[in-house]
Amino acid sequence: MLRRQFRVATLLAGANLLAMNMAADSVSERAKKLHFSSIVVDTHDDTTQRLLDPKFDLGARHAEGSIDIPRMKEGGLDAIFFSIWMSGKVTGPEAVERATAQINAVREQIRKHPNELVLATTADEIRTAKKRGKIATLIGVEGGHMINSDLSVLRAYAGLGARYMTLTHSVNVEWADSSTDKSAHNGLTDFGKEVVREMNRLGVIVDISHVSDKTFYDVLALSKAPVFASHSSCRAICDAPRNMTDQMIKDLAAKGGVIQINYHVGFLSQEFRNAEKKDPSINEAISKEVKRRCPNETEMDEACQLLEGDKITRDYVAAGKLPKVDYTKIIEHIDHAVKLVGADHVGLGSDFDGANMPYGMEDATMLPKITEALLQKGYSESDIRKILGENTLRVMSEVERVSKELNKKK
Ligand SMILES: [Zn+2]
């Protein structure tokens, strides 16, 4: 009898759990209405690598990866920052040449899909794009190594439409320290400070994702405009050096900035991070398999590596060798940051097509689930709109205002 009761109770608990999961996964009419009427901005996507492949059609729906026009539409993604990226080890004129080619590849997509995409360089242009039913397409340069220590290159990128630059990627640049390299400059060098001043003047957002804590504080002390982290999560939940501490999030917010939460499982979940650290042979085996599937050192194979890396990681999760991370972990990071600094300083920077996505957030079509989850947590509609995009638009407007002022003075 006891046993039977137990079994019934377990069955009921199971049924409840199932119902809860279904409730979280299915998006209510209220959430859909809110999501699709909001301006949804994603400040970091690595899809640019795929654009370098002449056979890749952004206008077609793909089974692989996370981003294409049909899936952005289905997920209500209104504005996307395509990341211009290459390893920080590529430097000098080669880095400039490759970055320029990537910027042109993004611009070429806008030319090819004029009914769906439009280049946006200001907050107002994003709002106009939304009104016209087009996806605002923006450009962010992920790594100061691509300016080859030359302000005229920075100006050229701004002229081509780049609206943020991440000061470093995962290794130091000649003028700024990265969070995942040994300190070489104690933050920003004098030239690094000039770069930040020039970005303020040009109206290019200073992106502090990836930089060392000292670089971050040097930027905060110097920048006349608010700054953002285009794709960083909370270090209090997952102790990755490129995530932000609670104090950093507070100091960023005090200057009007925004932390755009990154969806990569290794930055969301301590459990995942621990599992990776505990058995380094797993990552070594994944890297080896990635190299086998995408053997060439070309930029096109970098796209292949990013996609295959995600697939192989999923195989390891399926085999029980790495923990399964659910998309609700994104909500946990958003909520942590909101509890620290309020809803005015948190946004979305997925790292789609450049990282390992959690279960339930495999691509852009799943974005309305974030709106649903925040509603279920009791967030107000206006706070959700801020997190989905309005906070980023506010930072952009401020950066534009400061740029105008600085140009007047000269
Ligand atoms: Zn990154």
C-alpha cells in the first residue's frame, strides 16, 4: 500500500514536472504579443564567418547554426550585431585586410536582401527598421588587434558602419590586457586610452567583454559615454574570468552601461565549467575531432569549426560526459544582474554561431522563450522590453549624443 501510494505520488510529481516543462517551453499569447511588439536586439553573433562562404545563403532556412533571415523573423529578432572576428593571433595588415573583408561581407548581405535587411548605425535607424518590418543589421568589431594600432583604421571601420569594438579578444593587444592572458600593460596603455577617446568621438561603443578587470576599470574611468559588455555573463554564478563580478556589474551600471548576457554553456554553468576542468582530455578530444572535420586554416573552416564544435559538444552531453545545460540558466543570469542593478542595465548578447548553446536556445527562433520565462518570473512588460533591446538603444543614443558633443568642441 505504502509502495503503491509512493508510486502514485511519483507519477503525479512526474506529470507535474512535465506540465511545468511544457509551460516553460510553450510561449503564451501574452508573451508572443509582448515579444513581437518589442524591439529585440542581440549585440553579439558570430554568423559573419559563415557569410564568407559564397555558397551560404542567409536568406534560406538552415538546419545548422543559429542565425538566418527566416529564423530571425520567426524568433522576432529585430536587430543583430554581426561580429567581425578573427583570432587575436592574426595581427598587422593581414588583420586589417581580413576585418575589412568581413565588414564588406556583412554589407553585401544587406545588398542581397534589401527587403529583409537594412544597415543600421544609430538607435533611430533600428526603430525605423522595426517600423518598416526589416531586420536592423549592425556591425561590431570583436578585438582591437584588428586596428593594427592605427586610429585611422578605427575611423575607417566606423565609416563602414562598425558601431562597437571589443577592445581585446582572448589574448592581449599591444595596448590593452585581456581577461584570459597574463597582464602585460596593467590595463590600458596611453595609446589604449587614445583609442577609447577616439571611439567616444566617433560614436563607437566601447565593448568591455573579454578585457581584463583592470582594463575594464581603466575604460570606466576614462569613457565619456556609457559602455557595454556585448556578450558577458555573471561571474558570481559561473567563475569564468571573462564574466563580470557583481562589483563590475554595479560599476558598469553606475555609468549607464549594460551587461548583455552570453548564452555559452561554459559561461552560464559552473557545473559545465567544472566538468571541462576536471577532465581536460574531453576538450582536447573535441578540438581534435573539430580539426579532423574542418582541417584547413581558412576562414571558411573557422565557421565549420564553430558549428562542428557545438555539435560534438552536444554528442558529449548526450553521452553523459558533460552536463546538460538548459536555457533557463540564461534567465538565472539575467535575474542575478537585475537583482544587483535593476532592469535598466541588462540585455542579450547570445554568441550564436560562435559558442555552445544551451538546450532550448539552439537558435534565434527560441528567443520568445526568454520573454515567456521573464513574464513567468513576474517581470513587468516594460522591464522585459528594456532587457530585450531598449537598454541597448538607450546606450546607443547616449554614445551618439556624446559623440556629437565631442565633435562640436573641436
Ligand atoms: Zn567573444
